[in-house]
Amino acid sequence: MKTVFVTVGSTCFDDLIASMTSDEVVKALIDRGYTDVVLQVGRGSFVPDPQCCPGLRLEAFRFKVSIAENIQLADLVISHAGAGSCLEALGAGKPLLVVVNDKLMDNHQLELAKQLQADSHLLYCTCSTLPQTLRDMDLSALLPFLRGCLSRIHSHSSKICTGQDCVVDISCMVINLEYVHCSWTRSQMQDVSYNFSSAFKRADSYQECPQYLQENGQNVACRIPLHQNSQFYAFYTKLFMGGNLTVQKDYEHLKERVKINPPFNLSVDWSAYGELCLYWVNSVSNSFCVESMVRYRRGSDQWQVSTEQQSTLYCIPLVPMGVNFTFQVKSRIGNLCGPSDFWSEWSAPLQWGNYTGSISEPLSQSWWHLWLSILGVIVLIALVVLLCYIERVKVFILPVAPDPSKNLQDLFYKHNGNVESWVYVSRELQEAFHTDYAESPCVVCEPSPILKSKECDKPVQQHSA
């Protein structure tokens, strides 16, 4: 069952009521599958007979305390161009066809209808073109129009709400291969309830958002966990706003909408070839999927930007003394796993200078190694000098030994028969063989039959000359 609700508000618009019961309009409605027509005739003098429209169930009334229920139950609302009636139908998220009363002298309603149709929020026509409009209309092309935009019309703003202010566009992005971030924020967030659903692979498996992000108590985004390689699958989204307003957006895949976090742990060190090399760590584990770009500048010069590369190492040759450098790196998913259209943000800057002391940790450690090596060499040299000074090296390495090459003739011609000088006897050894006349002599006698043993035992008397 499909229902059309027609309202003229508190006005008198008999031409519209009469047109709705004409044969052309009845046939157009039946051809589009409508089965019921409800007429709110207002102060008009024409109230149609319920049996006047064969093929349609017809109901008519003048006024109600509220027509909100009729609007909610309707599949199509046909209204006069009064601002109040238009806003109520648009606020309920119903397809709206506005019929302008071209008999009015001061027809400000036409301006409103033209603007809203230009922004694809409704369709408008006159009573004479109503049958043709019903036959040709494409309600799927209409865009949502929310209450925040309608407030401009209520306040009589000179600028009527445009599609850029009120159209809701769902934007989804894969963040760091961890989750999908879908947002529907825009400049004119409305005071309505937002509910989001999504599905991977199949459009019939929608699931409610597991984690909403809010601003001022309103849902503005959703995070959906990303399973392995899900970015290569089709992704379907739906956003329900208030009443029956629904926005749907489908993605063939998300592999081109992957944004990873910036690289981190930047460090600088000298290479074995004297180059200044920058190292970093990517935020995703599959490093072969990531390509990076480096930018650097010397002092306050212009940034120099490298080409894309898969390595996490970038070197600068021939770095002069007394220059400060600033380094930054950004990354994205490369051709092997995407590619993605989105780069990460630039990493936090790394400052380096080869004379200011703002040197990264790896470079500082290499300088410590150099200084410790130099100190060790100095200590070794000092020990050698000290050993030579106390004449120990000669004792350890060249011990004294007789020289077998001594010539016997040298004993008589060079050393005047001095054996100790000829064989080079050390001073200590020579002194050991010198006679010490201060000692008391001890006479040893051989036993004799003539001398008595007691005489030999007597000490020898020394006489001074």
C-alpha cells in the first residue's frame, strides 16, 4: 500500500484539490503504484466525493490538531507552497511535490519553491503541469533537507539554505590498518539523532555502529574494527537521521582510502662511508607494504624532498661542518598492498647539528667509543715509557748472556788481560769476588806428628808493619 497525502494548510486552494481528482492525475498515481489518497482541503469550498476516484481509496478532511501522523504515513506529500507546510514535510524526510498557486498576485511562494528545487530538496509544478510532473518525477534524486537549514527560512534570511549546507555525505577511511573511521560531520550539524550501520562484502549484512564518536552529545562519526585484508572488500554504509531520512553510500573497496600513522623513533648516525644517515620506524608491521618520503633542510633553507622509497634509511653525502639539519618523514601504503591515495602526516621533526651538541643518541654513542679508544692508546704508551725509564724492558726482553763471538785477541789488545771486562761481568758480580781485608783470617793446618793440635788451634797474631 502506497499513500499520497495532500495538504493546503489553512488556505483555500480548490484548484489543487480538483486537480487531484482529475482523470489524468488519478491515472498517473495508479501507474506509479499508489493506492490511497488523503486530502486536507482547509478552508476550500470543494470537498470531493470518496467514490470519485476509481482505483484509489480517497479520504478528505478540513483540519486536524496535527497532520504529523498523516505525513509520517505517507509515501509522497503533495503540498501548497506555504513555508510551514513545506518545512514540516521536509523535516519528516518525506519526498515532497510542491504545487504553486499561480493565481496569487504576490507569489513569494514561487521563489521559495524554485530555490528548494534547485538544491534538489523537492519538486515543484503548477496545477496545469501536475499530471506530467507525476508521470516524469524521479524521487530518488532528492536530497535530505534538515531542520538547521530550515531555520534560515524561518528567520527570513536573505540566503536560502543550499545543498552544500545541508547535504550529508558519508566519508570513510581506514586508519593505520586497524579500524574504519566513518564520519558525517559538516558545517551545519542538525539537532537530530544520527544512527550508522555498515557491512563488508554483502549489502544485506548491515550491523549497527559498535563505537560512536560524539560532539556536543551528538553522534558525528563511527569506528568499525578492520579485519585482516578487509580493505579489499566492498563496503556499504547507511546513515539514519531523525524521522525517515536515510543517506546511503557504497564503496567498491577501501584499499585506496588507507591512511597510516606517521613514522616514529627517528634517529641519525654516520655511515661507514662518512654519510649522514636517517633511520625511522613505520607504524605498520608489514614494512614491505609501506613507502616513505623524507624531507630535510639545512638551517633555514627550503625543504628538500626525496622520492618515494621502501627503505627505512635515507643518507646524505658530504655533510659539511657547522650545519644544522631538520628531518621529517611521512609514509603511505604502496603499490604492493594498495596503493593508497593518502599519505600520513609528517612525523615530529628531528633536529641535528654537528657542532651544537643536539646530536641524536646513536651518534653520541659512536663519539664515546672513539674517545675511549684514544684514551686506551695513551695509557698504553705511558706504560711503555715508564718501563723503559726503570730499565725493566731490557731485563725482560734481553737477559745478560755470554757472547760466543768474543775474540781471544781482544783480551790482550783491548782489555789488557782483564777477563772480567772481556766477558762483561756485571758490577755486582765483580764486587762479590773482591777481597775484604776487614775479615779475620782463619788458618787451617794439616795434622803433623811433630806439631800438637793445640798449636794449630791458636789464633794467628797480626802484626802491623
